[in-house]
Amino acid sequence: MRAFADVEALKTAKGEVMGESEWVTVSQEMIDRFAEATGDYQWIHVDRERAKASPFGTTIAHGFLTLSLIPRLLDKVYSVGKVAARLNYGCNKVRFTQPVPSGGRIKARIRLADIEDTPRGVRITSEATVILDGSPRPACVAELVAVVIPEGR
């Protein structure tokens, strides 16, 4: 875990690979809860019996579940002090390159691609590569953008 005192200190790391998160297991319970929250009950995610006959041999996580786990994983890679708020701003690019099977383990490699001043704080662009344990290909590659508002602004 890299810790930065504040946003100004974080700016010195622009362009660097910040590190990798810990492994997280994507359980069937997580997949089912995501299906419930989103209303996406496609059989490949929730029908264990039918999924056994699929090309994957098991249920797989929703791509957007994998994407939604990136902020959780990123929080294990680096932290920034003296922050009043951090808001998701959007994604510039997202690709789901390998399905995550139920029970699969993932972690994220984070690169601080860009950090630029805005009237309220800074806009941070992070490149996240979601690594799937045992796979030569990543599960997801995404460029996420967040706005960080320092204390006192």
C-alpha cells in the first residue's frame, strides 16, 4: 500500500504503476447479489446447472460486477490523505477480455495514468488491469476517472 500525504504528493506519481491489490474471490453469492441488485438474471450468471454445460463449465461473473470491484481493489493499492471526497467521474475505456468464473480470484494492477487540476480538486485517470488467477489474459482492462476534492475546497 502506497500512502500519499495529500493530492500534491500524489501528483509526483503520475505515470507510475502504483502496485497490485490483494486477491479477492468472486463467489457465487456475490454474483447472485449483483444479479439481484441489477435485475440481470441471465442464466450464465445464476443458473448453476445450465452453466455446467456452457463453454465455461460454471457460472461467470457479470462483466459489470468485475468492473464494480475495481474501486475496492484500488483502495488496497494506494491512499491519499487530506481528501474531503472522491467521486466516480466515469470510464474512458472498458474491455472485458476474459470471463471470471464463480469462485475465481482477481486482483488489480493500478497505474496512475494522469492527474490534472480542476476548479474543485483534481481529476485522476487510473488504468486498471484486473488479473484473473491462473489465466494468461486479464479479466478486464479499464481506464477509470475520478474527481478528488481536497479538504478545505
